[in-house]
Amino acid sequence: MDKPAMASVFRMRHAPATVSGVRSVGRGQADPVIGRRPLGEAIRFVIDAHPHYDISAVSIAFGDGSAPRLGSREVKALWDEYGRRWMEE
């Protein structure tokens, strides 16, 4: 994901988003149920879930559905670029 695309996603951080593909890595631990939330919160959720859940198959759909879904690689790149700004909100 290039910088202009990341900036575009960051500007949409308040758009409604849906997260899927976050899986449990522990025995007896359920996969998380993630309701619809703003894109910025969805990205923070995935980053926070990373040490405790498998995010390799994560997919975040946002906005009106015309934008490409975000996978784990894009989420990590967005967090590296904008994480501090998301934490300040």
C-alpha cells in the first residue's frame, strides 16, 4: 500500500467497518465477535488482538464497500504510519 492510499484510508477512519478473520490461538478460547465499528477502531482492535489472536486471515471491509478490503499486511502498514495519531483520538 503506497502513502497516498494509506492517507486515503486514514481520512476514512470514521467510516463504518466490519472485521472478519480474527481467529483464536488458545485452547478453549473463542474467536472474537466483532461488531460494526469505525474503521480507526477496527484497525486498533486488530493491532491489539495480534499477540493473542491469529490475524493472518483478517479482512476489514469499510465505507460503501467499493474500497478494497484491508488485510493484515495493510493493517500493520497503516498502524506503522498512523498508529500514534490513532492513539491520540
